[in-house]
Amino acid sequence: MKHGKKVNHLGRKVAHRKSMLANMACSLIDHKRINTTVAKAKALKQFVEPIITKSKSDTTHNRRLAFSALRNKYAVSKLFREVAQKVGDRPGGYTRVIKMGNRLGDNASMAMIELVDFNEVYNADSAVSKKSTRRSRTLKKADTTIDNIASAADTKNVSIEATAKKAEKDDDTKGSEPKKEGDV
């Protein structure tokens, strides 16, 4: 049973597991997305999200805590500059795990873990769209044809009745196509 076991050990001892997660977190911060197994991606998500939360407030103490977890000063500086700027207004959920199928060699289930705010495919429509006001429904086709007839009559100084009769005559001829000699 799995009662009270909150850490997935990933088949490694403590030092190896912490080093592996630190290296994967540095790669995630550097490349914004990495491919790994599902179990490692879930463990990395638990490891990196508190560090990203700490990066939102740029203090010396938070930088030291991030460095003690990541062990890479370049990744820490990139985290506090680029990543913290993008995720500043997000209340949590900085990473996304997408399952990719099974690996060919050993059939291990693979996943891609990525930073949510750096994905241009999913965020393209939300960045471009702006808040729109609600408009009334569009006019029906019949209403628009009457408006078109009225505007055409005004521009040509022709009576509305003559223009309407011409429009009805055009609609009647569109429905029936003249038969050709080859048609049966």
C-alpha cells in the first residue's frame, strides 16, 4: 500500500534523485520544454513549481533558496529574469505535462513537460483576443435583401417597387437553369 508515501523515489537514492531533478529543472528553465517519462515529469512538476513561485519576488533570500535547489547560477538568473516576468500574474500551475505515448525501446510512457506561459501555440489566441462587447444578433437574410434593395434604389433614383420586382425576377431565374441538349 502507498499510505503516507508522498515522494516518488524513482528507483534512485536521495542524492541521485535530487541531482537528477535539479538538472531536469535547469533544462526546463533553459529550453522551456523537455521530454521525459511520465513519472519523472510528475516528480519534476512538484520540484520546480515552488521554485518558480519563489522567483516571483526577487529577493536575495529567494535567490539563495533557488540556487540551493537548482545548483546552477545561470539557470537561477534566467529563472528570475525571464520566467518570473512571464508568470508574475499567474497564481500557480506554471507547468503542463502532456503525455506523448510509449518509448520504442522499453515501452516506457513518455511525456513532455513545458512551461505554460512560453507555449505560443496555446497562448496565441488568448494574447491576440481582446474583450468584446455583446452585440445584438445579425439581421436575417430577408431583412438584409430589403435593405440592399432600398440602398440600391436610393443611389440610382429608381423606385423601390421596380428594383424589388427586378430582384424577384433574378431570384426566379437563378433557380431554374436552362436545359442543354446533352442533359436528360
